[in-house]
Amino acid sequence: MKKIEAIIRKSKYREVKKALHNVGVNFFSYWDVTGIGNEKEGHVYRGISYSTSDIQRRYLSIVVNDDFVDPTVNAILGSAGTGEVGDGKIFVSEILESYRIRTGEKGGKTLK
């Protein structure tokens, strides 16, 4: 099993969610987060300069079976990108075990 963590633009969340559902990812967790990235420019609105060094993003946490990593990552890549700095990142890490609390089952079948 693998854990896929994605940090995406909040404005792309609906597209990413739809793309994930289209490839069969029907459960994941998400949080609104603030981070610091490579965007260094400020913006001026009505004569007031605003810092964009603190960036509002959405953080997705998805656990999938090993054979489902590529479709999941490709769904995020295909729907979250704008081609601009600040599109986000995807991280993939190993999950050693999972358990379904209700039944006590363990392993990959708990993800279905």
C-alpha cells in the first residue's frame, strides 16, 4: 500500500476531486493548509502591497493499493496543473499496514 500526499491550489480542488472519482478513488482526506513556497512576488491591490509568501493550499491524503498508485498520481497531475509556479507537489510513501476498525480486518482489502 502507498500513501499519496498532494498539495494543490485550492482553486483546482473540484477538478482534482472529480478526476480522482473518475479513476475510482472515492475516499480521501483533505485539509486547508498554509505554506511557504518558491513564489516570492508580492501583489499590489488598490495601492496596498500584499505578501504572497504565505500560500493557501489544499492538502490531500490518499491511501491506495500498490497497483493504483499510477492512476491516482496521473489523475492529480492531469487535473491540478496550470503550468505556473505554485501548482504544488505530490509525495508517495510506503504504508506498512492498515486496519478496519469496525471488523478488525487488516491489509489492502480495508481500502475497499
